[in-house]
Amino acid sequence: MKIEQATIVEILPTEVWYEKDFFGTVHIKMQHQGMDPFTFIQLHYDYAYTSNSHQHDMAKKIGELLGREDIQQREWKQK
């Protein structure tokens, strides 16, 4: 089995942020320069608890893993 090699020509700047929808689901979004934004990860609200602060903490940690020291929350925009 032969594995083909690829050459990286250009790395596009990428934005990362999160939005929280009406039902409490956190959507971690990404957008590469010149492309449409997309949902990378969803963190669902757990209705069994009165506090879902873990969503915010987890979104921050995922942002750090993606190279963002301080991932920002934006207003929910449904397509």
C-alpha cells in the first residue's frame, strides 16, 4: 500500500468562537478565511442539572486546545 504525500501550500487564518442557542446547546464554531463558518463541536445542555457551567469551562478548554487563549461567545445566529 502506497501512501501519497501532500504539500501544504498555504495555511489560512482561522477564527474560533462559540454560540449558545435557545435550548442551551453550545456550538463551537470555526471559520477559515474566505470560507463559510461551521459548527465544529456541540455541547448539549443537560436538563437534569440546574447549572450547566461545565459547558462554559469545556468551551474554554477546547478553545485552548485549538490555540485560542480566550475563546469568545457571540450571539446565536441560526441559518
